[in-house]
Amino acid sequence: MKHLIYLSLFMIICAKSYAQLSVSGQVRPRAEFYNGNNSGLSTEDNKPGFAIMQRTRLQLAFSNENVIVHFTPQYINFWGQYAETSTQGAVSIYEAWAGYKFSEKFTLQFGRQPISYGDQRFLGALDWAASGRAHDAFVGKWKTDKVSLDGGVTWNQVGFTNDINTFNNTGAASVKSLQYLWLSAGKEDFSYAGMVANVVTETDPGIYYAYTTIGVMPKVELSDNFSLSASGYFQFGKFKGTKLGGSLFSIEGTYKAGKMPLTAGADIVSGDKEDTQGKNETWKQQFGTNHKFYGYMDFFYVGEQPSMGLNDFYVKTSFATGKKSKLITHLHYFTANQSFTDEISDTGVSASGYLGTELDLIYNLNISEELNFKLGYSQLFASENFELYKNGSSETINNWAWLQLNLNTSFLKSSK
């Protein structure tokens, strides 16, 4: 911790002498009451829990004509995780990267940095999580007035080793390598993005497999009040002799007239088909900000890849409750994309179809330009089918409530 403070002060002193400099900070505690979310349904035996987790960041950014440098240390902890007299702490580095502007159109960034594009469905910074998500990567950015093209590559290794093929990812990066291209273009009334990403991951020590994902994401403004967006993703690869063939399709329409914008949409996420031998259609969503989709209680695609897939039909809206506040409402209707295995079906419970309905409510208040307050509540109305998907009982209450304060402030902003 002491070394990070000295390094931060050194960067501030050096940057003030020759570069544009900004120093900002964030303090974000979030209190959560959890009674069936993420890890599984609640049961008659389990007891609800309550915890407070906090993220504290110091964000340093400076630049001159050709160079950009970002350095963001962060401290993450549960309240009470460390003794009052403790000298320990979960200090880490979220950002530590530099960028060089080769021209007005092309910049190369290298170092630890967030990789986030579009709606963050496939490549996201995961800001909801206290840690966020960042990659050690080279990222090239080429941009004109109408088109932008980014390309990135990572290569992960835990220390020096005599065997280049060995990568022990226990407690380290989740994959051996990620390579991607992201293209975005269009006009105000019609825009689109396309991506291709290849992931190389380790299954056993020194044994790897790769899968590739391609995606297309168009958006059209049909009128001043109505917009329509869609996305389609396809995956292919091979894992221990089994072909991979996951897919995801989504469509969403938003009507903005009046004070209550209304959004309706559907996500169709593939699951493994039982009647296809030698092929696995399970969709892999490894680097997305998955908390944004499939309900805020995080039953789906957070820390796992459900083999039966998912169909999510949803309606979202919000309305002002004051000059600086609003109430956000999401309603999700979940069904299974594929049937469960025959062995589970023999339990006598219908093994496909309706899983449950989730209601998400968020009260958002901007107290000032620096301080934001959010209060959230979610309720899952699970069906018996959901019991086959998650351990627990659909007859018990499954809910989740949270309160978050988010303070973002700028300490210093100067230019030379």
C-alpha cells in the first residue's frame, strides 16, 4: 500500500511539470441483503445474509501531444473483513496502461486496461462488480469520422517457465489468450457494429482448446420516438473432439414518447441439444457484463454457462419521481431454451418450458454531480422447473435488496 502511494505521488509531481493531468477518486460502498440470488434458490434451512462491500479508487490520467498514461489503484474490502488494527488489505491495480498516438487516426494502448464495447454483452468492463474487469493487452485503435476499428491481443503467463505450453490459471487470468477485432460505423439513424473474437483457454496443464465468436449488432432509428436494435452471435470451435456451436440472438425496441420510455425485447440463448451427437451448442459468454442482462439477481450466466440455455422475454421502463430521481422497472419472463437431461426428467417434474418471472426495481437519485444514491429490490417467482436448474425450493421466498452510494470527485485538473 505504501509503495502505491509513493508511486502515485511521483506520477502526479512528474505529470504536473509537462503534461495535462487529472486526478479523480471514487468511493462506492454497497450494502446487500441476499435471500436466494446468484448461487442458488433459497431453502427452508438457509438464512438470509447481509454484507457491505466497498470499492475505493484513485484515478490518475495524464497526457501530452503523443502519450496517454492511466494508473488506477483500488482498495476492495467487505466491511469488517480486516481487524481494526490490521495492516493488510485487498489493494490491487485496475488500470496501468500507456498509449502512444502514432497519428490522428491511430493509437496503440498497452498494459492493464478495461476492454469494453457496445452494450458490453460479450466484452465488458464489469463495473457492477467491485473489482471491475481489466486485461493485460495490446489494443490498437484506428478511427475516422465515420468508422472505428479496434484490435486487441492478450498473452497470459504465470512467471517464467521452461515450458511455453504450460499456463496454470489458478488464481490468474481465466484464459491463455484473447484476440479480437471490433468494427463500428454508421450514421445517426442507422449504425452497426461487428466483432470477431478468438479465445484460447487451458483445460488441463498444457492442453488447450480455442473457440471463435462472431457477432453483428445493427441499430436503426425508425423515428424520433422509436428505435430498434438487434444482435446475432455465433460460436464455433472444438473441445476434446466435440464441436462447439453456441449462438445468441436478441432484439429490442424502445419507444421514447412521453415521460415513460418503454423497452421490450427478447434474448434467445442456445443450450446443448440432446439429439446432436458430437456437438455442444452451449453459449459461452465469458467476458460480458452479464449483470446487465437476464435479471439483476444474477441466476444466469454469472460465473457459469448453463447447458440448457435460456429464453428471456422482458419489458423495461422508468419514470421520474422528482427533478433528480427516477424509478427503474424491469420484468423478465424466463423459459428454458433446451430440455434438461432425461435422467432429471425422470423425477416427474416438467423438464422444459417456463422457469420463472423476476421483477427488478431501482430507485435512482442524483444528490449532486458528485454523489449518487441507488436503492434496489428484486423478487423471483420461481417455477418447479427452476428447482432443476438451481438447487433449492421454488416454494420459498427468493429476493434481494441493495443500497449503494457512489461518490465520484475530481481532485485536480491541470494542463501545460
